[in-house]
Amino acid sequence: MPGTNLTRDEARQRARLLTVDSYEIDLDLSGAQEGGTYRSVTTVRFDSAEAGAGSFIDLVAPAVHEVVLNGAPLDPAEVFRDSRIALPGLEAGPNELRVVANCAYTNTGEGLHRFVDPVDQQAYLYTQFEVPDARRVFASFEQPDLKATFQFTVKAPEGWTVVSNSPTPEPKDNVWRFDPTPRISTYITALIVGPYHSVHSSWEAKGASGRSVPLGIYCRPSLAEHLDSDAIFEVTRQGFDWFEEKFDYAYPFAKYDQLFVPEFNAGAMENAGAVTIRDQYVFRSKVTDAAYETRAETILHELAHMWFGDLVTMEWWNDLWLNESFATYTSVACQAHAPGSRWPHAWTSFANQMKTWAYRQDQLPSTHPIMAEIRDLDDVLVNFDGITYAKGASVLKQLVAYVGMDEFFRGVQAYFKRHAYGNTRLSDLLGALEETSGRDLKTWSGKWLETAGINILRPEIEVDASGTVTSFAVRQEAPALPAADGAAPPRGVLRPHRIAIGSYDLGADGRLTRTGRVELDVDGELTEVPELVGRPRPAVFLLNDDDLSYAKVRLDAESLATVTQHLGDFDASLPRALCWASAWDMTRDGELAARDYLDLVLSGVPKESDIGVVQSLHRQVKLALDLYAAPSWRETGLAQWTEAALEQLRAARPGSDHQLAWARAFAATARTEPQLALLQGLLDGTETIEGLAVDTELRWALLERLAATGRADEAAIAAELERDRTSAGERHAATARAARPTPEAKAEAWASVVGSTAADATAALPNAVQEAVIGGFVQTDQRELLAPYTAKFFDAVKGVWETRSHEMAQQIAVGLYPVLQVSQETLEATDAWLSSAEPNAALRRLVTESRAGVERALKAQAADAAAADQP
């Protein structure tokens, strides 16, 4: 039985047989306010290359009432099974299929998600179809290379708004009939339905064309007062300007709507002309500029997809990375280079966040080539990872440095013109880039895209008595890849790198300033750098300056000593970020003790001006103390960090981003009676810190910590929820309740997540609430309280995986794995389960990745303990 899976071989066979022309989809959503199911009628026209051949169309539905193929009715009881409708005896040439079904609203963020806003008690709907969930709403050939046109007709309650890929028509008798779309893939079609609030504007093309693209922004009315539409339109227009210039291809759809929707599983989704975005990006309370930067990157990422992904689409999910990496690279490049951009330092954020994610993912047993082997849908569903997004984008940045930015975009322009509204493979893009750059990219592609793992670059320097460099070389290492399931570790691969080497010296003002830069190709085990010979040795040599390549970088002893004392003194944000990232990587690898990392951060973070870097350091310090510090020293380190956070909070400029960031950092680890009393005082208004606005979101952060430490009970949580009767308030309350340090609270939280059944969808928690409960359940101060749930996890996780939708099951499998139980016993329990439970490949991968986190933490804790014994 296929279940809901689809293999690549099945998709190839179907694509060889079928060419899809058009879909007409008629949905009756007039009962959406009440929920349940809805009527879905699909008429699809397609050609078959063979007479008499059989195929299938995909559908996930509670009931199928009619299947009519070329005018002949088929018995649904005979042809509909699992997620497929069999299509026997196709005619050569044109065929027509009509399917009538009852489809179900979901609360999992997959298919057609239905949410009721507690503020106005109105239902809000939106679709989320990537990877294979259009089939939950209409019968479809669910693979990216069977493109077609789509015409939606939707009946909805009076007064509601209906948005799709095509411009919204005037309804007649509460029926919206949309014009057909251009040829697109099933997974980027969309419907957003409900009494949404909207704001409208346009983007005007520069030059003689005079084109105007309508722009829309939507959210629930309960968020309308917080919707900063002018700022969102500004970023969007900058993206249109920059992308049309760089891509030299007109925006390919009739309008561009951005819809902020509730309970969204991802950051956003690139539906053609109707992008859906998680509505947490409509900020209800003060956030730092880093949050606005992240939102802008998300907006630009999805806009880039309109060309790369929607106009030109991958043939199969092997090239998912190319969609996501290209969108990530170009969104950050737009932020960094577009005229008038608010975030010209965007590559600093990329180095500090995205590449850190990539480095972590690339050192897991599940690491894989950027161009991954995707055998079926189960494979791709767990492949939205740090390799696909962050490493892929890092390697594209390397490719741009390798071929040149102008040559890169000229190749992209040719690629769009050649393959518009079609499907491609990686070779199509590389061929275009070879034409414009003159570079042979086959070797580059083989080493960078078709192999896994990360290289290490180290400087080898000799200096004479006068301090003059007599020899400089870059040594490249290729560590063995992590081994999976007891296999021998695969060998690493040496790669060609385009890097810069920066020279930095301390000035009279105490700042580290770049005084020299050399850019070169590094290839093989050892690359000599004669350009640096004969020069005075600077205070710091920084490999991979400007972050051109993807590699772990190490400092020589003299540079490391300077950086340790002066990391916060670099006068530019990017070299600071690179050094911070290197220090964090060394901590994760056990080369730098957690206590020494804490010392480094405490000495350097007060001088760090980039708020995104500061917030990343907050997260990393807490992770280091929670997981990588020796258990016997952990509480000492946490106390030291919390006192420092409070000191920085009080010293920060009133009302500044740094003040808010330090307030949250302090609240996350407050532990002593005076510290918790301060949190309580800030919450009830008896304590104040000048400039610190204790607004809705910060109130919840304070309360959640008080709940986790036993200072806030159910009555306090209920009272705060009464102040904030919103969906966000309900999620925060769920987190706070699950965080309480009692066996009863943990049992209740566990039962609400693991004990609910897929058979009764109304009893199961919505996706966002389940995520909130899991976040509250796992508290780093509650290891002993959580210890019994290790065995419960392994008893339950396979059943969860087999009975829940993918998104819901993955939340549980990753979120409830006993990552805090850092012990050999946890590793053994995991190994025993892996050998006996026979999980499928996707679940095995997720559990193996979590196991690797425990193994890494054990090694880091040992390194930290060893550091304590050193004189």
C-alpha cells in the first residue's frame, strides 16, 4: 500500500505518460464557519502518450462520491484507495477527469487549515500545499513537473474575502470565479478565505514600460492595529526593483499579495502571487531591529521565489535546495546591496545565523549532499534543513565569488528566459552559468553539490625575529563524515574555495581595523600565499574574511590570543561575527570549554553593536550552559551569566534594542529569589527599569519563567490570559501551564500532546498550540522531573509517527526527544529503540539527529570538566 507516499520512480513514470493541461476546481466553503468537511469538485484535462495505459491521480479525502473518466463513471469504492484514484484505460491524446469528493478542514497547517480567532469568533482559512498537500483540497497530479493552469471557483460566506493566485474577482451570489493561472505546479496554488483585513498599494516599474503591479497585505482584523503595512510595502518595492534589474525578467504574475495567516508551520510560502506568511511577523509588541531584518529577509525570500521556483520550477525534489538556496542567497544579497536598504550589514546576520545552522546540520549523521538523493516524499519532508537552505545559500555565495556577480546574474537571466514556465534540473542552471562565466563548473559542482561534509581551513605562518612573515599557507582538512548506524565514517572531500585573508591591527583607539586583504583560490591540502610573505605580521590574520566560502575557520595562536582579548573591538560587524561563529563552533566541537566560551562572551558582548549578533550570543550561551557545561559547574555558570545579564540590562540605554534583548536574556535564566522577585515586580508594576516597556509579549516572557520556577500558578496564568484574550495569549498560556514544575503539570502536558488521537481531529491540539505545549514542557531546569519521560518517548514515538500528519508527528519526534538527559543511558536507550522499532527512514533520521546532539553534549561536557582541572 502506498499510503500517502509517492516515489521518484512513480513520478517519472507518470510524467513520461501524462501532460496536464488544466484544472477547474470548484469548492463550496460556505460552511467554513462551522467546520467539518466541504465539497470539492475537480475537472482536470490531460493528455496521455499511450492508449489503454493506466495511471493515478492523488487525493486525500474522507469520502469520494464521483469519479468520471472520459464520460464513463468509475466506482469510487474500486478506484479510490489510500491517497490515490486509479485511472485505467486512458485514451491516447486528450482525457478528461471529474472527481467529486468531501474534503476536510485541518488544524495541522497542512491542506486547508481552519482557525477560529478567539477575539471575533470568526473562522479564517488558508492553504499550505508544499510538499504534497494540494491533494487534501482537490484531486491533483501531485508532483512539480506536471504543471497546468488552475481555475478556482469558490463559494464562501457573505462578506468574506477570497484570495488566490489570480486577481480576486467581484463575487456573484457569494461565489468567486477566478481567471485561470499561468502554468504552475500544484504546490504553489493557494486559497486564503475569511473576513481578513487588507491594505492595498502598487509597485511601479522603473523605465519606459510603465507597468504597475497591484500589491496587497492581509491579516486578521484582530491584528490590524499592529500591521505596519508601510514598512512591509517599502521592503517589497525594494525587492521588486532589485530583482527585476538583476533577473532582467518581468514579474511573471498579475498581482502580488502577502497574507499574514495564523498557526503557520513555516516562515512563509511562495504561492504564486499569493504569499502566505506566519502572522507572528505582525509584531504586537516591541521587538528589536533583528526581528524586522528577519521579516524583511523572509519577504524578499518569497518574492525571489516568484522567479526561481514559481516561474521556473525544479523537475523533482532533488533540486529543492536550488529553490531555497537561491531564494535565501538573493534575499540577503538584496538586503545588503539594494539602494536604500535598511540592512546593508545583512551578510553579518547571514554569517552569524544561517551559516551556524548549516555547520550544525553538516556535522550530523544525517548530513547529505546539497543536491540530496530524494527517493520519495518521505525523504523530502525531512529535508527542509540547514543543508537545503543555509549551506546551499553559502555555496551559492561561494559560486558568485568564483564566477563573479555580474556573470552569475547574466547566467540567471539566460536561465529564466530559456525555461520560463517550465521545469529544470541543476545542469540547466550550471550550463547557463558556464556560458556567461567561461568557468567549467562540472568539477566544482561534483565537489560542492554532490558531496557532504565541511572543510576546515587553518593558517600556517612563519615569522622571523623582526616580525616579518617568511611563509604563509592555508591548510585544508576534510574530516571524516559522521558515521550512521555503526558504519565506517565516510571520507571527507577537499574542495576548491574562493576566500579572502584579512589582516587586522590594533589602532591607537583600541579598535581592530583591517589593514590588508588578499583574495585567492584555495585548492588541495596546502595552498601557499606568497602575497603575504615579506609583510609585517598583523595582530590578526582572518581566513575567509568577508565570508566568501563555506568552511570552518581556525585562527593561529597569536591571532587567537588577540581575538580573545579584543573580539568586541573589530570596527566592522562581519569579522566580529566570523570570530564569534568560530568560537561557537569550537565550543560545540569541544575545542573550547563552555566556561571559556562564557568568559569570551562576557568580555566581548558589551562592545557588540549588532543586535542580531547579541541575540545569537544570548541563545548560544544559554545552550552552552544548559548542554555543554560540566554538570557540576553548570549552576555556577548560569548564576554568573544571569548576574551579567541583569548588569547589562540595567546599563543598557533606556528604550534601546539592547535593553529589550538583555531583559529577555535575564528573564530566561533568572533563578535566585531576588531575581525572580524582580521579574514579579516588573510584571505587577511594583518594579520598573527606565525605558523598559513591559508590554504584552514581555509580560508573557516574565510569566513563563515565573511559572517554570513555581512562582506563578494556574490563577496567575488565567489572569494574564484574561488580559490577552488572543490566539497568541492562548499559546503563551499553554506554554506557561506546561512549564510548571510539578508532576501533574507535566503529565497533563504530555497527555495533551501524545495522548490525543488522530482519529478524533477535534480532540487533537492545533499545530501551533501543540508546539507551544512542547516548548513549555521541556525546561532545562527540570531534568529530574522530565527523566521518566525518556522511556515514555520511546514507547510512544513510532505510534505517533504512524497516526499523525507529518508536521504534527515531526513536532513531537523532535520536540519531545529527551535531549536534556545527557547521558550514556540515553544513547543506549536510543540505540535499542533504533534497532528494535524498525522506524521508517524519515523517523530514523530525526531520532538519529537528536541522538547526535546528546553525544556531542557528552563530549563537550567532558571537555569542560577537563578545563576545570587545568592549572
